[in-house]
Amino acid sequence: MRFLAITLIVHAPDPVTGVRKSTRDRFREVIDNALLAEELGFDGFGVGERHERPFLSSSPPVVLSHIAALTSRIRLFTAVTTLSLLDPVRAYEDYATLDHLSEGRLDLIIGKGNGTAQRELFHVTPEDQWDRNAEGYELFRRIWRQDKVTASPRFRPGLTDAEVWPRPLQRPVRVWHGSATSRESVDLAARYGDPLFSANVTHPIEPYAALIRHYRERWEHYGHDPARAVVGAGTAGYHAARTSQEAVAAYRPVFEGHLAFRRSLGLEPVFATLEDFVERSSALIGSPQQIVDKVHRYHERFGHSVLHLQADASGLLPDRHRASLELFQSEIAPVLRREIPDPPFPWAPVTAVPEPAPAPAPAPTDH
């Protein structure tokens, strides 16, 4: 099994102290968390994409490029690239550039995104968002694979023998499809033989397990080898301590702060108590053995081989957050790596394909 740390770069008051960091300090915290993830041995670090309050994650290629310059091993993920909102040509240019700057450490997780404010910002409607997502991915995918592209898309100007630069390092880049509540993203992933990443953060396990079953059914429908279907899954929260009592006691003010914030926005929580959250959500809160057992329970339903944890402290004191992540890497991850298989593809950068040599300049002619 492989493990990611991810952030959506939420810019909200600390759920415990009520203090909100400056924008500069919040970005600095993201970079520090990425460096910590590499130091501790996480396999990947992901940055979300949102275009509305209270997120600062409107430009993941920029953030990930900075992280790429400061790291050397960890893979870099988007979580997710909102292709329904973006021009796929421009998105390709950004991510092909990042692919080179990161030495082929880039993975993409794509999705339509959600949120009324960001749809309105980009003039995307609930009726056309799925069509935009599918069209954007199909064009992005062709540009990544083909040196020249001719296409007549619906949502952007057409292309005729278009060359888009730079050509990528990884040929092709691995693209996951983020899945939260709908079958459209699941079917798109299965159709192209791509891995699926289940959000798995808001509800109990049942709706996510149903979508993953649908993914595997559609995967076989499209003629792919069932053994090659790959699923990743998120978690709603994480805190480990030596005993479950210590872990729950430390996380309680964090949970209560998040609960109060959601209610201030007029949102009713799915899990109204910490005890229910620990029991029925995907949150990993408890002793190392309890967390191992819970991941196995989810694996029985999902068959997933990649798991993400929240990179942010989210109200925990920095020292406690670091100690919790250290405990994950020292006592939890080794067991799960041993007992749950990795995805059936290499995790290392794809070997670069040599670019064709430029055509020789024409010989001078006499006039």
C-alpha cells in the first residue's frame, strides 16, 4: 500500500484557537508540510484545486512546482485538477512544464470540482459540467500523447494540427479520476482504463463502496483486465496516539471546532458527535492497532491500494501533529505496506522518452 498526504489549502480560522494565519504563513505551512511528508517517508503529496472561499488552492501547478524544487523523492499529486473549469490546452501546458521540473514525479487526479461560486466564476452550469469534464479530459489526454492534434471541441475553439509545448517528460502521465458522489467520473475512469480515487470523506462507507463496485463493473464492461483496476481512498481525519483514549481526547477540541464552523455556515453535520465520527466515518483516530484494523475493514470493501491522510494539523498542536505522523510511519504504515499490495504499476518516475532531434536547417542557396 502507498500513502499520500494532501491539503486543500483551507484558509479558515484554527478550529481550536480561532486564529487565522496570514495568506503568506498558510502557504509556508503547506510547504513545510510537504517537506515533512518527504522526510517521514510518505509516497506522495497532493494539493487540491478550488476557486472559492475559504481555499487558497486556485493554482496547484505553482504550489507543486515550488515543492518540486525543494524535494527529490516524493511524488506530486493534484487533488483534484478541475478540468470542467479549465481550458485543457492551458492545463496541459502547466502540467507538462511541471512534469519536467519535477523530474517525472507528477500524478494527476482530475475531477469536475464542485461549489456554486467557482462554477459561476468560470460560467459553468450544473447541466454542462460533466460534459465539460469529459471533453476537457479527452482533449488533455490527446495533447499529452500526440505531437499534433486536430479536434473540434464544444467548449473551446477548435484545433488544426496544433502543436502544444513543451512536450512532456512522462509519456503518458498517470491520471486518476476523483470520485465523490456520481457515476459519471467513475464511468470515465473505467472507459479509459485509469485508476479511481474515492473522496471517502463526507459520508459513511456505503455510497463510496457502491461507486467503487460500479467502477469495477464498468472496468470489465470496457474490456480491461480486472487485476489492473486500481483504487485509492481518502480519510476524513487522522490522529494516532499510543492509546485510543489519548488520541480521542486530543482530537475532541479539533472535532468540536470543525463542527461549530460548519454550523456557522448553516451546514448540518453528517456525524454529530466525535464518537460517531470515529466509528462510522473514514477518520483514522485511535491507537496504531485500531487504525490498522480500520484500514483493513475499508480495504475489504474497496480493495484500495493507495490511502491519503490530511497533511494539515487542523487544530492540533504542531508537535502533536508531527508525533502522530511519525507514529503512522513507524508503526502503522509498515504493517499496511506488508499486508496490502501496492498498485500494479511502478511508483518511480517514468523513463523519459528522447525527444526527436530538430530538423536540420536548410542549406544556404546562392542568389
